[in-house]
Amino acid sequence: MTASILYIHGLNSSPASLKASQLQRAMAQLGLVAQLRVPALHHHPRQAIAQLEALIAELGRPVLVGSSLGGYYATHLAERHGLPALLINPAVRPHLRFDGYLGPQKNYYSDETWELTTDHVTALAELDVAVLQDPARYQVWLQTADETLDYRDAQHYYRACALRIQAGGDHGFQGFAERLPMLFAFAGIPRQLWQDIDFSVFN
């Protein structure tokens, strides 16, 4: 049975984001769309985690792919369930970064507006993982020109993991489509399914 993938988007993002869309199109090309879940997460961490827990229960032992805040969620869930996780420009201790950002927020894709409160920040703090139990379960992709997060925070926190650090780029992670073979290899998807695909077509 080919591994399932649970993609976890970031703050104010959605299944319509570029990386999520590229992954969905590629999995469809492989005939594996049934093995992928890309939920539209609630803005409150407790409700988002409840959504993700339900999907983990449905899928069994999915490979987690988390972007930005989704990388923080993925780390918490990987530790709780012993799952493999591939993280893309992940947020590290995001609860320490919201000074001055409390108040109205807007989802970039759905135009949903919501209020970022101290309860959101408290809920994020509850998910913090002090020490990774098994760094070998992780692969972490960072781009040094991330304009939202300092890649060095993740480089330090995940220093015992397999790090892939690329100069330049941005928070959205440029060149994601061309790296999908690395993601599929990490997820254990058989090479013969994807080795002849030109992934640049998903840009």
C-alpha cells in the first residue's frame, strides 16, 4: 500500500495555495489522489489540530508535509504519533512571534476574516515540542531568503534532522514543483510511478 500524505498549510493559507495545488496535481498525475488529504484548516490551533487528528485516524500512518505554521503543527503531530514529517520553511515557536500582530486577520485565499487573540497564542504554546524524540523521522527544507521567518531558527531547532538549505528563495519556497521527486521518495512512493514525469509542468 502506497503511503498517504497529509499536507498541512500555513497561517492564512488554504488548499488553494501554490504548493498545495502543485502537490494535488502531481498526485493526481500519479493516480494517487485518494492517498492525499489537503484540509482547509480552521484558524484556531485547537480546532486545526482536531481536524488533523481526525485525518490521521482516517489515514492510519500518513507522511506529514507541513509548510510554515503547518510545519509547527506537523512537528507536534509527528512527535505525538511517531510519524515521518517533511517540513518546508517551518515556523519555530510561533507563539513567541505574535507581539504586535493580535487583532483582525484575513485569509489570503478565502477572504475569511478572523480575530487573532491571546487564546490563539496560548493554544500554539501548548503544542510546543521542547526536544525531538527521533530527528531521523524528519526532513526539513529551508530557503535562506525567507522574508517571513528567519531560516536560522529552524536550522538550529532541527539541526539533528536531515536539512536541505537552499540559498535564496522565499517563504513560499521557490522551485517546490521540481522538488516533488524528493518528497515522493521521502514518502516511499515507488520511483517507477514518478521517475519519468517532468515536474516543471506543475509550475
